[in-house]
Amino acid sequence: MKRAPIRDITWLFVTTRIALMLVTYFGFILLTAPKYSSSPVDAAAFFSSWNRWDAENYVRIAQFGYQTPYDVAFFPLFPLLIRVIAFPLGSWSYLAVGTILSNAALLGAMFVLYQLAVENGGEEVAGRSLLYLCIFPTAFFFFAAYNESLFLLMTLLTFLALRRQQWWLAGLWGLFAALTRSVGVLLAIPYLYELWLARESLLTTRRRTISGLLPILLIPVGTLLYCFYCWKISGNPIAFATVQSHWGRHFSWPWQGTWQALFELFWNQPFGSFNEAHVILDLSATIAFIALTIVGWRKIRTSYTIWSTILLFYILLSPSTTQHDPLISHQRFVLELFPAFITLAMISTKHPRLHQTLMIIFPSLLAILSILFVMNRWMV
């Protein structure tokens, strides 16, 4: 397996982090400081400007534990890691540790993604996969104290272990993924597919068969552990699922959210409304990644496409049907669809104008949406 270019990946990581810090500096100051004033902005507010929305929840859970009935919606591995590191440092460090963990997980994910992408399309495809991931319009969630980058890292490590037929490692990383996000338990499905591909070598001896089949049980263990914890504190082992109604999410047909979004966009929302813009972003991300998953079926490894299909189906089953943007957060959820970024990179290598267009649209939207997040506007 080809070694990842450490210098190139580190450079991409550092430059995109610096860009987000510059966006934070100029965006926050120019939008909050008095006009024509030499007075500085509030330093505490500035340095906590990334402690927004779910980041605030993860940091609070890390510091004080699960306090409200709705906290159980946030799976435990990310806040637990924050607490382990931040507790000895003191209360001031929780946000900083969460942010550092999120960015460190992204850096690790970039190295693993390169390994998976290079075998599908070569070095150029692998490099562009990382580039698109880092400049995607909602890639700022990898910068904030969110669990997106940790889940992506655990998922990628699971697939890398599967590719190397390191079954116990795949099961272990899958367990950690299941402790990070609810959908992590479904990594057992691509695991089974990879087992099927390797069946001839696994069935040669009883020991090999057991070493391939037994580790898959580790993946649901992660979810079962959290179910047990939810049962202990609330009496409901699946409380993390039932509390989703607090955010308007309900089990629905997979097409219901998309149809409702189309209705909002073309009928219910007036031109120029906040909801209209939000619907455009979430609907565009949803449709684009469905298309990339379909196109990638014959371009990338089948287990990757299976995972994309499962993940898309999972998020489409629980739209926020009580909101004007029923696909809320889809522009964040698609960040976890790593096979789609590989597919997009493979397409763009054959269509240079597409690459040029993406290099204009992605960074522009990333800057705008990052400022919205920093300014505590609705961007989750």
C-alpha cells in the first residue's frame, strides 16, 4: 500500500485551519465591533465563538455529564475523550480540548482516507478527495468541537482494517464508531460484505472462520453499552432515538423529507427567505450525494458504496417534518460519506471545469457558513 504524502496532507490541513481562523477573526470582529471604532471586541466572546450549538452540548456533557433528558442524543465517546484530557487541566480547557480533538481526528482521517482513495483512483484522486473534504461548505464542523471528524476517523479505520483483513481491528474500530454515532452499528453490514469476499480464505480452517466472524460482534457492543447506560439513567434503553422528536425528527418514508423540502422551496417559501436559503443548501447536499453514491457504484469498492447507501437511507428515514427545512443538518451529515468524496474526485479528474467550479463554490460557501456558525446563526 502506497505511503501517504505526509508533507502534502499536513500542508492542506494547516492551511485550511489557518483559513478558518482568519475567517473567524475578520468575520467576528467586523460583524460585532462598533463601526469606525478603536474599541476591541469582548475577548471572552471572541475566543468562545466556536462554542455553538452541538459543540456547546458536547463540551457541557464532557464537563458535567448527562444532565437533561435530551443530552442522551449525543453519543458518549467524544465527550468522554474530552473529559479524560481536560479534567486534569481544569474547567477552562474543555472547549480547547474538544476543538483540538476534533481537528486531530480530522488529520488522522485525512491520512486514512488517502490510503483508501489511492487504491481506487491513484494519487491525484486521493489528493483531490482530501481537498474536497477540507473545503466542503460545511467542513467547518471538523474545526468545531463536534464528533463528525471522530466518527469519520473511526469509520475510515474500520474500512482500512477490513481491506487488510484485520478483522479484530475492524471490529474494535467499529465498536468505537458505534459509541460515537448511532449509525455506527450499521458498519456491521459492510463488514459482512468484506467477509463474503474473503470467504475462500476464511473457510480453509475453523480458526480462520472464527477469527473472521467473531470480531463483528464487537460493533453492536458499542451500541449496547450505550443502551445500557441510557436504561440506567432514564429507564429507556433507546432514549437516544426517542428524544429525537425534541428536534422535530420522526421516522418517515425515505422520500418524505425530500418531497417536503421541494414543497417548501417551490411553493411555501417566499423568494429570499431564510428558510428558502437553508432548504437550498440541505436539499442540494442531499441530492448531490445521492447522485454521487449512484455514480460511484461502478467506480469504487462495493463495500464503500454499500456504506454510503446505508448512511443516506439512515438519515433520510428521520427528517425534521415539523420544520420548514425537513432536511436540516443533511449538509453536515454528508461529511461522513467519504466514498462520495472519492467519487467526486474521480469525476473531476476527467472534467477540469468541474474542478475549477468546485474550487470557487466550495471555499466561498465554507467562508460564509463558517461566519454564520461563529455568529451563532442557525447552522447545524
